[in-house]
Amino acid sequence: MSVTEPANLPEGSPPARPTGREIASKAVAGLHPMLRKRVRRLWLSLVPIAQCAIAAGLAWFVAFDLLHHERPFFAPIAAVISLGLSLARRWRRSVELIFGVSIGILVGDVVITWIGSGAWQISVVVAAAMAVAVFADKGPMLPTQAASSAVLVATLLPPGAAEGYERALDAIVGGVIGLLVGALVPVNPARRARRDAAGILDTFRDLSHQLADGLRAMDEDAVYRVLTKARDTQSAIDTLHADVLAGREVGTLSPLYWGSRERLRTIAATADPIDNAVRNFRVVTRRALALTQRGVAVEPPMVDLIDDIGDVFEVLRQMMLAEPGEAPDQADAARALRSVVRKARTSLADDVEDLSEAALLVELRSLLVDLLMVAGLKRLSAVAQLHVVK
């Protein structure tokens, strides 16, 4: 059975009932594109929103009810800031938050004790707190939190006031609770990265077929549209890298996903090859556009190769979404790729009259190396697959 074909049901069997996820997906697909984008963004943020809500409530409870701080407003704020909607670098954000607040309160208290309060004193306190924070670490949140805490000391709290140190303790409470909630109520660390990768591969499946169609028709506008769409995918690539990083962090912090670390490493290993494949595809499209603009018809076997690469993107997309033990796996994807690699013969460029067409073949072979690496091959093994093809 082909990896792109659904399994056949026994004759006379009732059709499978759609799952709730499938029903929801169809409902969202029928929305206006702008509304669909917003609904998808909300859906992807539901778990981080729930994490922030839970952490904020717990942080207030601990600081107010257990530690008896009179106005522990910063505890829930710290919890929300340490988590945020971005899943990556939460540990880093929490540490920066805690140390930034501590530095600001300490510096603010010392400086205000020496020079008193006032407009110019606030400037001195902010400069001193940010300078100490920048000297201590390069994190972007650290100087901001140090400055805001120093301002609080300089304007609202007298030097040595207990509230300042309670605020530092609230920052610790909020940051720690944020990390605990992130670990115990985690986003599936593999699912987001898999979905990101599958979405990118889905896009380039379609773009490969559209590029082949544009070259066959010598349609400059169609090829240019492919290039524009390929360039617009950089945000998706950035999201993939961020979610891979977040997945590693969740896999490290959350006991619930310690058993998934090997799978996370496998998924993470595809991020750079997918990024490189996207970049190479853009180069291929730019060369194809230049050829089309000059009226050079790309040889049909090379256009067919681009079409076949679109089919490979689809197999890799299915591979990313497949659960462990399901087909297609990396071995299936590598077999599909090898069948396309055999068509990427260097002899395709023997009779071309334009050197740019020969360069196009070189870029297509480089793209195939990246895709072989997405399928799990090491770079040397992937390059070796191309070397045996003449």
C-alpha cells in the first residue's frame, strides 16, 4: 500500500465516524482566511493561557495566604512573565526575572539611602541598576526588571522597607511556581514541532508542483509567485526552531515527558535540514525565474524532477505526523527519496545550452541532500547517495 493511500475498509463496513478533531478542523477550514488564522492562533495558545492562569492564581495564594504578604501583586505577575505564551526559554526568563528584581531592589535601596529621593535620583538609580544587571548577564529581561524594581524603591518605598524585599520574594515565588506549572501542566513537547515541520513541508509540496507547472508553461508570473510564497515562510521556520527549543526544555523539566526525550532528539534533528531545504528551494526558484525571464525552457526531465520533489515533500510531511511505529517512518521516506535521487543524474545537464540550467540541477541535487537528512541520513551518507548517480 502506498504511503499516500488510505487503508481500504472491508466491503460492507460502515464508514468511520469523524473524530471531534476532524469535525473541528472542517469547521475552521470553512471560515474566512483571516478569521481562520485568528482561530488557529487562539487554539495554539490555549494551553499556555491555561498555564499562565493557573500559575497566577497559585502564586497569589502562596504569597498572600501562606506567606502573608500584604500586597503580593508581583507574585502572579512574575508567574505570568516567566511563562508567557512563548514556550521557549521559560527557565531563562524565570531566572532573569528573579535576579533582575533582586538587583533592582538591592541597588535602589543602597543608592536611595545615600542620595535621597527625587527626579534626578530616579535617573541615577535606574542607570545604576541597569548597569549592574548588564554587567551581571546579557539577558534582555534582566536590566528591564532591575530598572523597574529600582524605580519602585525610589518612588513608593522608603529605604530598607520590608515591602521591597517581599517583592523580591514574590518574584521568586512567581518564577518558581511558573516553572512548576510549566512542568506539571505541559504542552506536548513533540506535537508542536511535528505540526510546524509538517506545515512547512506541506507548503513546499504545493510550491514544488506549482513551480513545475510554471516552468512547463514558461509562466514568469507563476514562478515569481512561487518565489514570493517561499520567501514568506521564514516566520514558520523561526516558529519551528522556537518550538524545537521549547520541546527540549519541556522534555528536560517535565517528568511526564522524560520518556519522550529520544523522540524529541529525532524531531529536533530535522529542524536544521528543513531550514536548509527551504533556503535551497528559494535558490532553485530564483534560478528558475531567471531562466524563465530570459525565455530559456528548462529541460522536461528537470521539470519532472521538481514535480517529483513535491511528492517527496508529501512523504516527509506524513512521516512527521506519523506516530511511532506507524508508516511512513524515516526508512520509508528515505526509500521514496532514493527513487527521486536516481532521476537527478548529472547527465541531465549534458545537453543544456545555458549554464544557469546546469546550476539549477546542482541546486536541486543539494536540495535532495537536505531532504535525505530530514529522512534521518547523516550528511556524508546523504551526499554519497548523490555521488553514485551519474
